[in-house]
Amino acid sequence: MIKLTATGPIHSISPVIEIPSKTGGTPFLKRELVIDDTWVDHNGNAHPNFVLIEFTGDNMQQLGNFAPGHYVTVNAYVNGREHNGRVFNTIKGQSVAPYQPQQQPTQAAQYAAPQPQHPQQPYAQGTAYPQQGQAYPQQPAYSQQPYPQQPTYPQQPSYPNQGGYAPSYPQQQAPAPVPVAQQGGNPGVDDLPFR
């Protein structure tokens, strides 16, 4: 069953409508509440939209407290049926009440830091991991109690080069300068860096 909540001004409320039974039994009684859901687009054009909600049985009595123009909130569900290959939907009203705007939180409350749901406990050495669904213990940000003493490890000795092997790299010398050819001519064979 699809449930919905509709809010808006009442356009109209019908008197009790009696629909005779096809089998000759007790007639079906209902009242129709029409909510005005007209909206305006970005160009300023109004688009009429009226939503019909049926109230039956004891729920019809609720409509006696309201009149057109009242701003209400209606709780209802959608009922659908198939007839001759077509599906027809009706909205069945369950309750109607005066509209109560939700209070917006103050700006200070919006930006306030959330309060923890569980009291924080300092970390104790040997504490087991929490089970699923439990919060991990956390140390308070500024605590007067010191943290538990952390273990210290002895300094590792440095080991000398035991194999006597130390890679040595040959010293590279700067390349010899290449003689510059005398102006006005091509270099000769003697001026080349190789022979």
C-alpha cells in the first residue's frame, strides 16, 4: 500500500455522497476533500492542480471541523484497481489535521557541535577491541591524566663492515680542453681530438 502526506489549502469539501449498491445492499457513503495544489512556473504562469481525496466510514467525521480555505495536512494511501483493461487510482484519506509548520532550528543550534551519545572513557592498556555496534574508546582531547607509559626499546648497535668489502668508484677526470681552430681556416688533422 502506497502511503502519502498532502499539505495545502482546502478547495472544497463535498456533502455525504451516497452510491447505491449493485446487489441491493447497504449504499456506499463517502465525502470528497479537494486540495488546491496550484503552482506557478518560472515565467509566472499559474498551473491549476486539484487533488481529490476520498474519506469513507468513520473518517468522514473529521471533515466536519474544516472549511474551504483552511490549510491542512492529510495522511492518505493510494488505492488502485483494474477494470476493462484500464487501471483506476483513488486516494483514500485516513486523517486530516490543521497544518503545523515544522519549527526551524535556530542558527546557533544548527551549527552547534553534536554532543556525544556515549561518555568517552580514557584508553586503558589491555582493553579489548569493542564488539560490532559499540563505539571505540577515545582519549579526551585535553586530559589532565597522562597517557599510559609506552614501552621503550634498547638502541640497536651499529655493525661494522665485516666483509672488508667497500665498493670504490674510480675518480673521473675532467675532459681535456679541445683546441680552438685558428680564425680564418678549417681545422687540420692535427686539430682533431682523435688521431
